[in-house]
Amino acid sequence: MQSANVLLKRIVRSSVLPFAAQHGVKKDLFPLRRTLSLSLCMKQDNSCNPSEKLDLDAWKKVMRSGLQEEVSETVSESKELSAVAAARETLEMWRLAGRAVPENISEEQLKTFMECPSKSAKKKYLKYLHLKELYKKNDKRKLEEKRERRLEKEQASKTDETKKTSFICLWDSSMDRAYNWRVAQSMVFGQPLVFDMSYENDMSFREVANTVRQLVLSEGCNRRSVDPFHIHFCNFKDDSLYHKEFIKHYKEAWSKLLITVTDQCYTEVFPKDKLIYLTADSPKVMKTFDHNKIYIVGSMVDKSIKTGVSLARAKRLGLETAALPLEKYLLWNSGAKNLTLDQMMHILLTLKDTGDWKKALEFVPKRKYCGFVNKPVHELKKTLNLINTLKFGKRQEEVRKQFAKSYSKKLTQK
């Protein structure tokens, strides 16, 4: 009996249920199924127990509930497929209408689009997907352009390397030899220039590193000049911060530099009457460049601008001091008159070659002065005071009265 029911259930599921799902459920199907089950039951042996009776009503309820579930599943699947197809059609219509719709949309994105509660929400979601797609395309395009540029640079560098002939390499090496030969000649016949390396205790570690960086620039500038100085590093101690920073910059080339390094003081190496200490605090102004003198530059970078340190050292040693004539040739704007070591090297080399202060002082940073002096100094001071008072708003009425008086005098003189 049980095997007959299982067989009947398989037959119904394989043949009858698909037919019912396609053409709709009919009420006549259930009596047919009942007659089939009854006929099968009648063909059973009489040896079965009388207690094993078939409950047709219960069996009918079970079969009807299974059939309804299967039919509802097929109907829901067909509805979902029709809804997805409708959503895709609306997307295609909006794309043809020129709205912001993404070109490619995944199944998950399509489901979220269908779950949007209103039409405006759907439009906003599609616009968001469209912008996201555009950003991805732009990123991809930028990466491709960057890759193409990198390839072009690599190809250009390869072509440049191939174009680089042996003549250019010989030219570079010959120029280096010429520079080294000039510096070697200056060590024998050139004018000495002393850098005082005794200011390590007056500076921080960062200021010492900055000082060494400026000294490296100064040495390179001196090596490339037509008539270089013979550079002396005096008061230079081994295992000092100066020494460690120089080794960081030059490495193995430090021992091959064509300069003189000594731990002695410059007063022990040169006669005192030939030494001139260049400091911005000196009351004496340098008028001309003397080729017979030996100039000393303090190797110090002081951001806090401690005035008088180098001047006190020079006075303690009984040396002559001098300052650059910045106010004589430049209309000084504001700030201290301290220059970097590489700027001092450029100025001294230009003075040594030409003797022209205007050409030499062109290496002063332009932010520190308004221009070169072309008028008498007292008139320029008046105009500078006038500019400063107008700039800072001090005594504006008095300045206007003075300006009116001077302007009326000029008119009467004309």
C-alpha cells in the first residue's frame, strides 16, 4: 500500500503537476487522482490488515497543499523573471532617452533598483551608479596615460643614452680635470680664504647640518670658478659635528678634496696684519676688495641671530674687521644683514674677478632690498622712511603734511 502511494505520487509530480502549472489548476484533476488511488487500493491483496485503511480525505489535503506550494513557487519565479525583464526594459528606455543610466549593471544593483520605493529614488540611484562608473573610467584612463608617459620617458632615456657619444663623456671628464687643475693651482698660487669652524658650540645640530650644506655649495661654486680661492678650514676638529656631516655629504671623496683642513687657528697659520674678519656687526665698511689680504668668514648659521658673536671673537684675537657695504649700494628693506655662506662665496668670487659691487651684490636675495641705489643716500633714506611710515600706519597725518610741504617747495623751485 505504501509503495503504491509513493509510485502514484511520483507519477503525479512528473506528469500531472507540470501540466497543471502550465494550463491552470482544475478541480476535475483531484477526483481523477482519487479514483486512481482507489483503483490501486482495490488491486491490493486481501491479506492486508483491516486496520490499515486509507484515509482519502487526509491524503487529499496533503496532496492539495503540496500542489499549491509547487504552483505558487512556479508562479512567483515567473513573476520575478517578468519583473526583472521589465526593469531592464525601463533602464534601456531611460538610456535611449538620454538620462544618466550606467552602461553595465549587476544583478544585485538591479534588485536594489527594483526595491526603490519611488521613481525619484530610482533616478537618484541610477545617477549614483552612472557617476561611479564614470569615476572608474577616469581612473582607468589616468592610469593608462601614466603608464604611457612612463614608457615614453623610458624610451626617451634609452634614446638619450644611445645618443650620448664618447665625445660627451670625454668632455665631462676633461672639464672635471680642468676644474681640479685650477683648484690645485690655487692651492699653490691662489689667494687664501678662511672659514672659521669654531662655532659648533653656538649652534644646534640642525644649524650645524645647514652650515655644512652651505659649505658644500660654496666649495662647488669655488671649484667651478675661473680663479678659485685656496679654501682653508681652520679650527676644524676630528670627530666633531662638522666632520660627521661632511662625511655624510662627501663620503669617500672627503679625503680627496683640494682644500686645506687644519685644527690650528688662522692666527697661527697666517700673519695677523693680513687677516680681515668679515662680519655684519663690524662698524667698518669694506670699500674695495684687496687681493693681498686674507678674508675670514665665520662658518655659522644662526636662526636666532645672536649679534656680536663673530665680532667679539675677532676683537679678542686683535684682528681687523669689515662689513659688506650693503646700505651703500642697496636700498635695504627690512631684516638682518646676515647672508648665507654660499652667497658670500659668490660675492667674493665676483669681486675678485671684476671688482664691481653691483654685479657682486646681485647674489643678495631680492626679498631683502627694494633696489640698487641711484640717488644720494640721504634722499633715499627719506623716501624709505616715508614708505615704512605709510606701510605701518605711523603718523600718517604728519607724513602727509611733510609730503605736501616738500611738494610745494619743488613747485616753487620750478
